[in-house]
Amino acid sequence: MAFAAKYRNTDQVSVCYFGEAAVNNGAFHEALNMAALWKLPAVYLCENNRYGMGTALERASALYDISERACSYDMANEVVDGQDVLIMYSAMERAVQRARNEKLPTLLEVRTYRFMGHSMSDPIHGHYRTREEVEDQRKRDPISVWSQRLITDGMMDEASVRAMEKSVVEEVEDAYQFADQAPDPEPGELYTNVYAEEDGA
């Protein structure tokens, strides 16, 4: 996608999301190398929640700061507090502007936290982290932090925040019910919008 944007000379930017466990393989390094070499408008966003499945980052990587891996490719990089909406927005804006204006990629290491287990077989706090750790991290839930900031800054009151939360929960539940009750698509739909049509669609 990033190469296509460069080839067609558009102002589009590709954003690639992945977890910290994905950086210890060759494809990650190959992608960063090519993006830097070809000067592609791309943002590589690593959601570092510290645990790949049940393995802590420090037990799987010799380098704790994932952002530093970009130095091997002379690529701009940044460590971002993923629990703060405004900090995250500003970092993303810088990376996107770099991609649009300078046609250069960026690696963002977004430090965040996974409150739930990784899968159905992984309890909320499992064997690799304590209940206390999870509860301590919940205090920095981005939605709660942002809601509190809106209240503190006088942009919303507690009742408005609760009403919005209720509305969002209802919207998600409606979407879930719609998807759950919808009929399965026809087998032929498997190929819809996969290849370009002759008429250019």
C-alpha cells in the first residue's frame, strides 16, 4: 500500500499495526529496511503491551526499547504513551506528516497494556502477571483517563460521560446482534473486491 501511494504520487499513508511479539522475526526487519530504503510513506505502529501471549518482553528480547530497532535503518522512531489520547494523537500526527511531506517511514513504539487475557485459555491475570499488576494498570485505562480529563477541564460532566458510555455499549451490542443473526454470505462473495475489475472498479 505504501509503495502504491508513492508510485501513484498520492498523499496517502499506510499504517501497519502489530504487537511487540512480532518484532523478533525477519519479516519485521525486512519491512523496515525496505520502507527506509525506498522512502515509503508508512507508519509502523507497535502496540507494546509487554506480553506476547504469556511471555514478558524482557524474557523474549535482548533489547527492551523496541523503538531503537529503527536506528538500524536510519528511520525516525518514537516511544509513545499509548494510554494518553492526546499524546498518542500528537505522535501519530507527526509520523503521518513525515510520511506525507518527506515520504519517510516512522516506527512508533506505543506502550500500552492488555487488561484481558490473550485468548479464551488465558485467564485475565493468568500465571505470568499478578492481579495487583492488572488492577494497577487499569487505573491508566485510556478511556477512563480521557473521560476524567474531559470532566476536569469542564468539557463534560459525570452524567454526560455515563450517558455516552451507555450509548456506546448499546451501539456495540446492536452491532453484535446484527452480525450474530445475519445469514452467512454466499460462497461467491469470497472473491468480491479482491481483484480489480476490468471496468476499473
